[in-house]
Amino acid sequence: MRASLFLFAPLVGAAVLNHRDNIDQCPGYKAVNVNEQGLKFTADLTLNGDPCNAYGDDLQDLKLLVEYQDDDRLHVMIYDADEDVYQVPGSVVPRPSPNGSHKKGQPSLRFDYQPDPFSFRVLRDTEDGDEQVLFDTTDTNIIFESQYLNLRTWLPTDPNLYGLGEHTDSLRLPTTNYTRTLWSRDAYGVPSNTNLYGNHPVYFDHRGDAGTHGVFFLNSNGMDIKIDKTDDGRQFLEYNTLGGVFDFYFMAGPTPKDVAKQYSEVVGLPAMQAYWTFGFHNCRYGYQDVYDVAEAVYNYTHAHIPLETMWTDIDYMDARRVFTLDPERFPLEKMRELVNYLHRHHQHYIVMVDPAVSASDNGAFNRGKEADVFLHRPDSPDSIFEGAVWPGVTVYPDWFNPDTTQSWWNDEFKRFFNEHDGVNIDGLWIDMNEAANFCPYPCSNPEQYVKDNDLPPAPPSVRQPPRTIPGFPDDFQPKKNGKQRRSTGRKVGLSNRNLISPPYEIANAAGSLSNKTINTDIIHAGDGYAEYDTHNLYGTMMSSASREAMLLRQPAVRPLVITRSTFAGAGSHVGHWLGDNLSQWDKYRVSIAEMLAFASIFQIPMVGSDVCGFGGNTTEELCARWATLGAFYPFYRNHNELGSIGQEFYRWPVVADAARKIIDIRYRLLDYLYTAFHRQTQTGEPFLQPLFYLYPNDANTFSNEGQFFYGDSLLISPVLDQGSTSVDAYLPSDTFYDWTTGARITGKGKSIKLSNIALTDIPMHIRAGSVLPLRSKSAMTTTELRTRGFELVIAPNEDNFASGELYLDDGESLNPTGTSLIHFTFSENKLHLRGDFGYQGNVVVETITLLGQKNAGSRRDVGVDFDEKRQALSKAVNVQLSGPAVIEL
Ligand SMILES: *[C@@H]1O[C@H](CO)[C@@H](O)[C@H](O)[C@H]1NC(C)=O
Ligand SMILES: *[C@@H]1O[C@H](CO)[C@@H](O)[C@H](O)[C@H]1NC(C)=O
Ligand SMILES: *[C@@H]1O[C@H](CO)[C@@H](O)[C@H](O)[C@H]1NC(C)=O
Ligand SMILES: *[C@@H]1O[C@H](CO)[C@@H](O)[C@H](O)[C@H]1NC(C)=O
Ligand SMILES: *[C@@H]1O[C@H](CO)[C@@H](O)[C@H](O)[C@H]1NC(C)=O
Ligand SMILES: CC(=O)N[C@H]1CO[C@H](CO)[C@@H](O)[C@@H]1O
């Protein structure tokens, strides 16, 4: 349908009317000097009438660049002819090569345009030879002003759109009167319908049988993306952006997984993580001293709950200053003993670092000031910009500062996190990097906003170990009879803009752009980028700088860095936790949709939310349910806020039971996770998936966000409601096996009620056709787990066929030398092991289990056991994973 120009019926609401009145008069552009050269297409766009200057000044001359970058990717860029307007620096978001592979020789997407007034469409061929319109700006004029961009695409009514994070709204986005604001914000409680910590301006548009495609808008300026219908019912999606250029990547699909892979080719493949990082992590804000931390470690051990990694929040710092230790609560020699203890027990340690540095006499500040790495006030270049964060008045590193900021950061890491005389961390947690500032704009008096250091009161006696902690060094034990042991130890942006209050206001939940963050009129060192344009990059730049600093400490191992603020492409440096949620059931539920968006759309698969909830008091029931759900987050960490009741898994018997039971399952499945995660780091094929990724033609799956696939083979269906012991689980038309009972279930494309689900359980179904490589037995640490043999569980499909994979390496090397990728195929009652066998780990297959069997049949003779209850056959074997093999069943 191509209606004629300006068919808009007036919209309701005065503000909206004014807005549209404003922009409906904008003249648009005319395409001239069109030049088509094979896979590239350029034109000049000139303003097609009097400027409307709706929210800034219309730019007269633009350029259009269209590139068929490969068979499945189309790049469309509209930018100013002078190339003065800010563009996202390639140093922060590297661009894909314009020369991708053209294997088919025939691009899947087609760019089509009208010259006067200029508009464009992106089309895709369908299998039956028709063309499908994916993106369509006809009937609207593109607006390109100094402080405002507007572009609208028409969409089918009520489309299935996913992405546009970070948010806590539904996975499938609302389609009426919906605004997604992108502007990094320190958002306590992760409220819905607001802008949160990170920014991912990419959406997937899933059209069922007609396929899926993706649209990535590479723009870091603040923006409102509006999804709505006109009064006459036309569905649209509209970008309203405060600057930058139109820089679009269209990804052809046609399946959701294809789009995910194609997006990873644009923003980069995610970083592979070390094996241990998939173990269970525990943290809290408010451990009052090193003894408290040590005692939590001990309590986990005592409760037989595997704790892989202990974390410490800002509590360890001296008056909350980064790169310092509280000399009384967390003295260096005790911290070193704690870390050594953890390492001796094959456990790990992580602490938090914030970007804001205390503006006081301390090493990091003094050295940074000397090297001139901090942001300056724009009005007085000699004075450093000051805000207020945890340590009080603070300054912020300027990540754009060429060389100096990175080398200062590297140096601080080397000093403080030194293996030989510092805190020898195994991973890093970075927070408050939106960047957060407690001081509202204009922040001329940050002293006023210094928070009380609300540490829990610690009487001096607490400096002494309060209790015996078995197994810990003497320093951690109460002293006996006063006998004291002494311890030892250039597209950078237009000028003349209003960088504080642009004429167009985005719906930033924090108010004005600069409120509660770094002032947006600050100009960065180096090329002179404005914070106005680059605010959304701050956290992601801190992330890559921190990854580099971690790599300098330990060049050969994969660094774990977990960050709060992210931008598109951050997954190639870091993982993400979902921020400061609350111990509430809605946050428990929405964590599934958020995790799926990060893992399967934004390519940040190392993701998870704070298990049992961060803010507020959790309950035994919520914490037990969350312990079981969290075991299927790639990043599995219990974390709690200062002042809340303790929520370590050992606090309640039922939560401890739930944790022991589910960690046992998670660990046995750890190589299955590791294999699929590794695959995503190589191909972009997502590990965690919403149901529609695997059943793209089943419309019942499109809005499902209460269940998910953990890899291709496991469907997880958590209990979602307080007080409930059942869940309506959707089973697509396919065959599944109940994880616990082994029962074979034929899915009918309907929900079934799963009942009597104890607090210690979570429903899991194995998809028929899978071979799952399980460790034969769980362990207290992942180090121990890696010594276990394997049990291969075969879940055959209707054709008595199944397949699976196992990836093995040393678990931590950045570039492992010996790796194995073993393919399992089961057919005609034989299991074949083929592939690469480069990893020399001396691990064997100990058992083969075949599900879905009515009896042992003739196999009883060949050492096969039949478990009648589980309807499973199992056979003890001893097959080295060092070369191809065939195992008969
Ligand atoms: C891409 O291809 C064009 C012409 O085919 C060539 O001039 C250019 O150097 C290539 N660029 C890269 C990055 O390979
Ligand atoms: C659209 O949403 C806004 C903000 O949530 C609300 O104030 C307004 O009433 C809604 N308009 C309609 C037509 O629903
Ligand atoms: C460890 O367990 C003991 C005994 O139950 C308890 O008193 C103490 O508070 C726990 N410590 C921590 C840090 O959880
Ligand atoms: C900044 O945020 C505070 C609330 O945190 C609000 O009261 C104030 O109005 C905001 N200021 C601006 C300029 O948006
Ligand atoms: C959490 O529980 C503690 C101890 O009972 C109480 O002091 C605190 O007020 C509670 N917090 C909330 C947010 O309810
Ligand atoms: C229980 C709790 O902490 N609730 C808070 C959640 O976050 C919102 C908004 O940040 C607060 O208003 C609630 O008090």
C-alpha cells in the first residue's frame, strides 16, 4: 500500500499535535546525483523547501550511502555532506567490513527509493517470488536537524518486535502508544517503561511464516523510539533522536537465529568466558568486614552448597574510594589471606570498581590529576568536573583521553590488584558507569549531595574476629587470652548546539539530560567529542578499558568483567548483570525477558539478574524459586542490598535444599552450557532462546516470556507466581522428555498444567533429538567438576535419531591451543563420536543413557541396565574422548 503524501489524520493530545504540527511542515529532501556502482549506491540529498527548524536547524545538504555489505546485510546511511555531524567513533563501535561475503551472488534485501521527496524502502524476496516490505519511510519526510532527527517506518499492524533495550517491559514490545527512551540512567529498582542503564538500538521484527529481520540503528545520542498507530490505524515505528546521523544496518534473517548471527557480524561476537565463571557466585552489599566475608564462604562450605566465587561490594574500600582498602575492616594482609584461602580451595574472588574517583588526597586521584585524565568543566577548562558518588565529591575519568586515561587505569589496576602485594582478584565488577551522579544538574555544589556513609555500625570489638571460622588462617580466628599475633603485610559534532537543553525533549526518567549524571556540555579530550553525543558510550568505554587493564595483569586468560552500563557491541568485552532489581515477584518474572533480550538479541550472553533480588527483603519462597531459575542464567549470582535481611542460600533449609539440588544439575550440565556458549562466541548463534527462536512458525510462542530454551535441547518452565506450585507450560508440537521422570511427552501446541512443583524444583524438558553431555557427578568447585567423566544422555526423536556436541578446552586460556569439538550422532542404536579431538584432558565417557525405552529388549546381554521407572537404558562404558568412536547400545 502506498498512500499519497501527508495523509496523516491529526493526532490526539495537545502536545502530540504540536509536535506533529511542528514536523509535518518539514520539507524533506530530494535525491540528486544518484550513482549506482554495483553493490554500492550513493546520492546527494538536498533540502526540498524552506527549513522548518522544528528542533534545531535543518541541514541543507546530506548524502546517502547504500551498501550491499553481504548477501544478508544492507547498510543505509544518511549523513551531512560536510561530515561535521557527530558519528559514533569507530574506536568505540568498530564497523563491519563493507565487503562481506556474497556467496549467493544475490542479495536477500533490496533498497528501493523515491527521489522527490526522498523516501526509501527495504524489501526482501519471499520464497514464492513476491516482495515483502520490511522498512518503509514513504509518506513521511526525513528530518535532519542540528539537534533532532526524525524517521518513521510503517509496519504491519501489531508487529512482533523485540529488542530496543535496556528495559524491563515485555519481551515482545507493546505496539500502541509506546515510547522506548535510550539514555543511560542509574535506575534503582529497574522500573518498567523507563530508560535504564544501557542502550541497544536494535530490533528484531518477527513475521512468523514470512520470516524475521533485524534493524540496527547505530546512533548513540539520546532518543525516543515511538511505536504506535496513527489515528487511521497505520502502525509505525519512529526514531526521534537528539543528534548523530542515520546509520542503519538491515539484517535479512530469514530466521530469528539468522538475524542474531547477522547482528553479531555487525557489532562483534561475544567474548568467551572462563569455565569457572559459570560456577555459582555470591555477593552482598553490607558485609561488614573481611571476617564477615570469610564467614559467608565458610557457611557455604558448611552447608555443602558449592560456592565458586565470593564477591565484595564497595564495603572493602576506604571511605568508598576506589583502589583503596578500609585499613580496619578489610586490611591488605587479611584480604591477601582471604584470596589465598579461596585460591587454595579452587574458589575465586571479585570486587567492585566504580568509575568515579574521590576528589581527595588519594593515590588514584593524585596520579590521575597529574596525568590529566579527568573530565573538565566546559566553562573553566582548568577545573575538573565534580559530582557526588559513594565516596563523596568525585571526578570522572575521560575515556576519550588518548592513551593517558587507559595507561593511568592500567597502572591503578597493576598497583592495586597486583598478584604479589595487592588484592589478587580473578574478575572485575564495574558499576555506576552510566555515569551515575547523586548530584542533580547543574551540580555546582556537589558537597551538598554527599551521602552519609551508611555503613552498618561496627563496634571496635568487631575488628577482632567475632567467631571461629574453621579452616581459615589464624588471622581469622578469635585471639586467645590476649596473646596477640602480629600480622604482616573528526565527526565530532556540530558547534552552536544547546548541549544542556535541546529543543526536543526525550522522555528521560531522570529529567533533563544532564540530571544525575555527567553534565552533557562537557567536551572530551582528544578529538573533542561532546558528552551530549557520547553519554551512552561511557559505560561501554569503561568496560573495554577495564578489560584491557585486566588483560595486562594476566595476558593469557579470559578476563571476566561484569558491567552495569552497556552499549551495542559491549558483549565482545564484558558481561552484564541486570542491575539493582528488587526482591519482588515481578522482578523475578521479568528477569527472564531481560536475560533473553541480552543473550539472544544484544549478543551479551554472559548475563543474569541478582538472584533472590537486590533491594528490599526477600522471602524464603521467592529466594528458593529464584535459586532454581537463576541456575539457568549464564551468570548465576546471589546479590543483596545493604540493610536487607541476609539471603545467602544457606539461610533457610528449603533454599539450601533448592540450591544444592539445582547447582547439582547446573554443574552436571556445565559442559553443555560451555559448549553452546562457546558456539555463540564463534558464530553468534544464541545459547539462551525465547521459544519462537526454535518454533518461529508457531504464533503461540511469539509472546511467551515465562519459559525459555537453555541451549537447543532444554526447555525451562519456572513457576511464576507467589504461593503457586504449578505452572501452565506451553509445549510446542514436538516430543519432549521430562528431565526428572524421563517420561516422554508429545507436545500438542498447547499449554499443559505442571503441578505439585516443590520449592526445590523447576520443570525441565529435554527436546527429543538431543544428545546431552553431562558430567557424571557434580562437585563443590568447577575445578573438581572438570575431573569428572561424562554421561551422555540420548533423547531420541520419532525417527530414533539424536545429535549433540561437546566443546572442551583448558577452561581459561584466551587462545587455547588444544581444543575438542565432538559431534555426537545417534542412529540405528549406535552413538557416533566424530570431530576434532585436540584437547588432552584425560576425560572419559562413563555412561550412556537412552531415554524413551519400553524395555531392554535383546540388549540385556550386552551389559545394559533398564530403569523401568525412568524408561531408560543405561550402559557403563569407558570411552576416551581422544578420537572418533562408535558406541553400540
Ligand atoms: C572493498 O572492495 C572495494 C572494491 O570492491 C575495494 O576498493 C576496497 O578496498 C575493499 N575494502 C576492504 C576493506 O576490503
Ligand atoms: C499514552 O501514554 C502516555 C504516557 O504513558 C499517557 O499519558 C497517555 O494518556 C497515553 N495516550 C493514550 C491515547 O493512551
Ligand atoms: C554464618 O552462620 C552462622 C551460624 O549459623 C551465623 O551466625 C552467621 O551469621 C553466618 N554468617 C554469615 C556471614 O552469613
Ligand atoms: C533532577 O532529578 C530530581 C529527582 O531526582 C528532580 O527532582 C529534578 O527536578 C531533576 N532536575 C532536572 C533539571 O531535571
Ligand atoms: C527488612 O527486614 C529488616 C529486619 O527485619 C527490617 O529492619 C527492614 O526494615 C526490612 N526492610 C524492608 C525494605 O522491608
Ligand atoms: C522495596 C523497594 O525497595 N521498593 C523500591 C523500588 O524502587 C522504587 C523506585 O526506585 C522505589 O520507589 C521503591 O520504594
